[in-house]
Amino acid sequence: MVNDTLKGLYEVVKQRQENPQEGSYTCYLFDKGLDKILKKCGEECSEMIIAAKNLDNVELKNEISDLVYHVLVLMAERDLSLEEVDEVLEERRKKIGNLKQFHVSDHNT
């Protein structure tokens, strides 16, 4: 089941998409379109990576939050529901412990 906070945030994003409000950053992203949304996802991902590399957990949690928000905007833009992603994550959760075997012949070093 999708986390209530994540679900609530996604619902706000969808509401902004369906009922644009002047001055809303989310509406600005939808107005600018997919390229802008993707650019922001990339920027936030890079900032998250740098925060992790710098061992700055305060900044890291903020950058992860920024990335998650922008991914939710991307999902709404592409009409992808949280439930669809949750289904994939649940399938992956069920596979825990089903590790792929590594064979030396699979990797040339």
C-alpha cells in the first residue's frame, strides 16, 4: 500500500494539473511541459548524488525529497499512477532473497 504522505502529495500534484492555480510551482512545471519536468528530475538527481558523496545527510534528505516530488510531477504528466508503480515495487519486494548469481565468465575484467 502506498504511503499516505506520498499519496497525499501525488493527489496535490494531480489537483494542480487538473485545476491550475496562479503562482503554483507545480502548475509552472506542467505549463512548461515534459522537457522542463525531465530537466528538473535530472538536476535533483545530480544534487542528491552530490549530497550523498559529501556525506551530508541533512542535504541528502532534502534532495531526495526534491527528487521524489519532481518524479511525482513526471508521473502525473505521463498519466502514471502511484498504484502502478506500487505494483512494480511490490513485485520487487517479493523477490528479496532471490539474488542473481554472479559468474566470473559473465564479466570480463
